[in-house]
Amino acid sequence: MKTNAWLEVRQFVQEALHNSEFAQLDDISLRLLDWVVVQNRRTADPLYMQSLVLRANVASPATIYKSVSKLMDQRMIEVIVDPEDTRRRIVRPSSTTLKLMDRLGSRTDAWIKSLQH
């Protein structure tokens, strides 16, 4: 019986996450981190904390702030004061997170190539 491709993908992702530094993150924190990385790569414009709260599709701002705090504690993201307006905070992925994402991306590419043989 042929294995379902969707189930193989889900299993690969679950194992990749479990065997990485991301294993410590809850689903909301992981989703926020993904969103911060995507926004960082999509545009050179800074991602402000206010935008993260308003557009992250998480019901409670308190939940977002809690997840941001966790991500900061684990050095996954950096939150800095905007030099142009000290009332705003800029959120960006840490260099460690970007390296980890690149490693997971390379692992995913290798897995996909292994399926094609």
C-alpha cells in the first residue's frame, strides 16, 4: 500500500521540528516566529510590534506579548526600540533563528530530492 504524501510531509515536518531548537515552542509562538521570519524576508521595512499584534491572527494581544516574551527569552527574536520613534518597537528574527531556518530548509530540500529517486 502506497503511503499518503500528505502524511509523509506532516511526519517529516513533525520530526524536523521535534529534533530542532523549535521543539521547545508552543504552536502560537512557532506560528508568530514563522510570520516574523517571512515578513523579514519579504521586505526591508521594519516589522513593528503593533503590526504583529494587529495582523498575526491571534485572538488576544496578551497571548502575542507572552509568545514574544518567550521567543525573546529563547533568543529566537529581537525586539529593539525604533531609533526614529522611541514609542515603537521593531521585531526581527535573530541571526540564530535565520541560520536554523536555513538548516531546516536545506534538510527539507534534501528530503524532497530523496523522494524523487
